[in-house]
Amino acid sequence: MTREKKYEYALSKRELDIMNVLWEAGKPMIASEIPGVEPSLSINTVQSVLKKLRLRGFIEVAEIVHSGTVLTRSYRPLITPEDYAMNFVTKEVYPFDKFLPKAKLFSALFDSEENSQALIGELEEFIQKKKSETE
């Protein structure tokens, strides 16, 4: 009997920490560079989490490079932060719409937004575009 993954799209805190480093770098990185950017991560944690992220399809080996006198793998993300966020919301958060009305979800987003006027403007543009598409 195979065990289904509970959170297919959800990343743990450490996985997200490493993904954020890779996303912000904008270039492939080797494992030993990551703790230099995020000091709360040990090299052992980084190596373990990189393996998990690769197996889950979030990153890939970009190339084999020299690090000092040894060869090592460099890694790059296979998903953008925007795509991850959309997948997470649609696969992990959105199913709660049976229990949480969409209006409450939007309310929570507004309450956490520093510049809600700008967000309101963006949403108004989005709504107008959607209305024109359905007419």
C-alpha cells in the first residue's frame, strides 16, 4: 500500500527558506553557498533539504561545477515563486472554501496588506477585465 503525500504542494519552513534563497539568487547555487545567504541553515540541513526538493520536482541540478578542488552540483528552481504561490493557494488553501467563505479569505488578505488602496485598485482592474471577458 503506497502512502499518499498529505501536502503535495506545501513546503516546510526549511524547504521554503532554501527555495527563497534560490529564487532571490536568480542563478544556480551550490549547497555550500546557501548557508552564507541564510545563516540559520546548516550545510547538513541544506544538503538534506536540497535532496527532498529535487525528488519532489521543485529544483533540478543545473550543472556540475568546481568548488575549490572538488566537483559539486549547482541547483536551480523549476518553479517560480508566483507559480508556487498559485499552486499552493489552489491546491492547499482553496479546498477550504467549503468551510471558509471566499469573502472571509479576501478579508484576511486585505487585513494583512499594508497598502490596501493599491490592492483595491488592482482588484477593480481584475474584476473589470473578467466582466468584459464574460460579456
